[in-house]
Amino acid sequence: MTQRSKTSYVELKRSVYREYSCSYDEDRDRFVSGTALMERIDWALEPLAPGGSLLDLGCGTGQLLRQAVDRAQGPGLLAGLDLTPDMLRLARLESGDGVSLVEGNAATALPFREQSFDVITGLNLVQELPTDAVPSLFDGVYRLLRPGGVFQAVIPCMADKNPAADRFRQLAQARGYMDFRYADGLEKLLLGMLGFVVKRTEFRPSTAAVNEAKGNVRFSMFSDILTDIKTEGLDPSQVQQGVIFFSGRRGTDT
């Protein structure tokens, strides 16, 4: 990204999530369901052993970090990074003294020491990044993982390709700079990332688009997009989403 595009990206993201922070946890529970969200958090934290160190990228209000505190129960570093001050303010209120929170842009730099973490997580992060920033993110994650460390990412995507889904992608990019890639292309991108000795992906359907269509959320960008799609003569029910669970392990090199 050029310096101008970096600035525009940061300004847009902060604007979107400044609004979203007012109802983030409540709306996400409606989009995803509390049960599905906890399943994602539990999966992301599976590799974290007692006393281990963890970094949550795009930590938002700190839901995953609050679970990590209970699981780690030791001297390891627990840290979260987020671009939006409003989100970090909420995370600080909930996370307590056992978590280090840092404001930063995962698309450009990860301000931590090399080989600092046993586990790095990213729930709902990769689709937020410009395409050319994804490889650099994975390079940075690899650099921060200790030998044998694991990167656990849950990435929303589009399930089926059709005109309504294409239009949803276009409008989501234009209004919030979110790239909901199609599942097959996203899996190919993830499995092509260099460095990790073990890489696994799993696609799971998501009810997010269906729940967004109900319109009973305070953060209405996605429900507004679905309304606009219908106005354009397309069928919003064809907008089907899913999530890719990606796990990548760094080799035991030193």
C-alpha cells in the first residue's frame, strides 16, 4: 500500500469500528450466535498451554483474551493488538491487569519482539486486510512465533459464487474495506503461505448473512447492504457465508 492508501485504510477502519464498538459484543452475538462464537474462541485457544504466551490480533473488546487469562494461569505474556482506540478502551475495562493491550495496524507492522509467543490468534482479521497486506501479516506472525508455535485464525468468507454474493463483496469492500473472499480462493491463499510446516484449513457454514438480513442490530452496515442488493433486483438469500478455520505451525527451528 502507498502511504496515502495506508492512511485512508486506517481512517476508514477506525471510523467503522468507532461506530461498531457501541454494540460490538451484542451485535456479534446476533450475527454469529454466542454458542458458535465460544466454539471459535475455544478452538483458537486449544494450543495454549498453562503458562504459555499468546497474542490476539484484532482483539476487539477482548473476549478471547478474557478466556485466555483463565486458560493460561501463569507468567506467560498475554497481549492484544487492535487498530481502533474505542475497541481497546472497552478491552481495558474488561481484561484487567493480566493483559497487555497495544494500539497498532496488523496490516503494516506487529510491534513485538521476535519469537515472543507460543500462540497467535486472529478471529475476523484477515478479511479486514488489503490483499497485498495478507502475506506480510503471515510473515510477521511467523517471526513472532516461537519454534513450534501455532497461528490460529478464523476468517469469514463467501460460501457460493453468484451475482448477489459478488455484489455483497463489492459493497462490503467499498463501505468497510472488508474482503470476504470465496472459500476455495481463500483456502488456496492460506495454504500457499510460506514458512509454516503444518497448515490446515476447514470450511464451516455460517449463519451470519441470514442473521444480518433480519436487521435487528445496531451496527447496520451489512443489513443495509443486503437491503440495497434487494433494491437492485438481486436475491439477498443467495448471499451465503461461511468461515475458514486456519491453523499453521512454525517448525521447531531455532
